[in-house]
Amino acid sequence: HRTVMEAYLYDTALSICYYVPADVSLSDRAGSFFQQASDRYVRLGHVNRYCKCCLRAAAVLHIQGNRSEAEYYSQQALNKLSDAPMSSLLAVCYHNLAVHTAVQQRVPDAASHVRAYAALLKQLPKLASSWMQHMDNTQWLVLKMQELWPQYQVQAGMREPQLGG
């Protein structure tokens, strides 16, 4: 029971880092809080709690501007769930990966993650409407980015315009 309580306390501290990002001394310890909580969850065999902890750590890293690290931790959660049955947690992993890759201007990757979670959502019981609204909004934004991406690349000088025929 002690290990479980310790894991919960470190995980809660990690959540506080997300909700109070202005507290620099607390934010600086987010990595340690994650490590402590995740080590305990792994030792206890709590796969879902470990994955949720990874997603919380990724959210903290994201607001700190560490987008590639945030993606890495979200990917860790996804990897851990690879053999698990379909779940809303799996859909959330793909959703968060879509967000992390979109803000890194990796539109094809973001669109791929959107397709993955949209397919999962069709097979799962309905999530709460507030969750569905976030998922729908992200899907709309990523698909709009995908539509406008070639034009943006040309305007930003990232590639030459394609000649139409």
C-alpha cells in the first residue's frame, strides 16, 4: 500500500505542475515527479496508471515548450498500450500525439494520428461530450492544416509551387 500511495502522491505533484506552470521551482521538479510515479506504477504493474502518468508528463512538457519530449512520452504511453484492447485511453494517446506533431508542423503525422483515433472512436462506446468536442475540434483543425499545408509551404518558401496541368 505504501508504494501505491507514493505513486499517487508523485503523480498528483506532476498534475499540480500542469495546473500551476508559473511555479518554476515546482515545474523544474516535474521530471523527478514523473520518474518517481512511473517507476512505482511499472513496479506495481499498473499499465493504465503508468500511461496516464506519461500523458500528464507530456502535457507538462508541452506547456513548457518541450514539444518533442512531450511527443516522446505520449509515444511511450501508446507503446505500452500496443497489446491492450481498444480503449478510450488509447484514443487519447493518438489524440495527444496528433496535437504534439501538429504544433511541430509535422502535418502528415498529425493527420495519421487523427485517423487512428477517429477510427478507434467509431468502435468505442461514446465518450463524454466534453471529450468528444475536444477530439472533434482537433480533427477539424488538423484536417484544415492538411488542406492548407501545401499553400503555406509555398508562401513560407519551404517548397516550389506545383505546376498544374
